[in-house]
Amino acid sequence: MTRDEVLEVFREAGAILEGHFILSSGLRSPIFLQKARVFMYPEKTERLCKALAAKIRAAGLGDIDFVVGPAMGGLIPGYETARHLGVRSMWVEREDGEFRLRRFEMPKGARVVIVEDIVTTGLSSRETVDALKKTGAEVLAVACLIDRSGGEADTGVPLVALTDYKVPAYPADQLPPELAALPAVKPGSRGLA
């Protein structure tokens, strides 16, 4: 899929929002990618994840044993991408503030690709990499539907993105005046009680 085709799927689902958003990283942005609106449509999700699976295969990572997604955002794309790769899917979830494989056992030496929805700073990817390395897994790459960083995110391993969509993001104390004038909303899931 081309960048325009990926973004068109998001637009069709009403998933590209404009305003003043507090991202899960804590940064502020005038654009928010509400991927949950895409994931409401199985056919749109399948189309994106099938293309992501093809891009993962084309990256030449070799055999993959598992796809692991960080909860919440990586659950649906992780599962659907694993289906198209023909491998099993797992997820990490937070326990005492850290990602852990709470419901699964990872075989030592398992070859894993982490699948995310959107990567902005790479923080949840790095946390997932760290959690999986503690189990003895070999993390081959992080893959995502959209890389908001334009290739700048540090995931700790190679990043395979279906597409990039560089969107400005600012620390809260460095907002441009037009963004500062809008009320901030936090639509993401990190920090929800």
C-alpha cells in the first residue's frame, strides 16, 4: 500500500482528527490518529495488516515465531498481522507500571516481531522489547501501521512501518500560539484508570 492509500483508510474511518491533543508520550499535537476508529472495521484492519505482513516479509527478517503487540493499541493489529504471517499472536500488558507477558509463556530463543498501531517516540516499543528480552526472546523488529516520527523514533531494534506520516509534536511548554489557544484533550489510552 502507498502512503496515500494508508492515510485514505484512516480518513474513510474518520480517524484523522484535528485539534489540540495530548499524546500518550506526553507531547502535544494538532493531529491525532484515532486508530480505534479504523479497528472498528474488520475489512479496513485486514487490508492494512495484510499489507504490513507483506512489508515484514519483504524486510528479510527470516523465520518469525510470534507477533507480540503491546496492550491496548497493539492487540488488534498484532493479532491480524500474525494471522497474515501465519504465526501465533501474544500481547504484553502493564503490571505495576511495566509491560509483561502476563498470560503467556515465551519459549527461550523465540524469534519475535512486535506489532504496534502508531509509533511516535518509540517508548512503548522499547518497553515491549525490554519485556521480551527478559523472557529470552530474540526481538527481530518492531512493525507499525504508521510511523508518526518520520524515522526518528528509537525502538531499540529495526522499525518496519507500513507508512510514515510526520506530524508535528511539541513539549507542553513549547506550543505554537495557535495550538496553545485550543483546549487540550487526551484521547489515547496510556494512563487510563
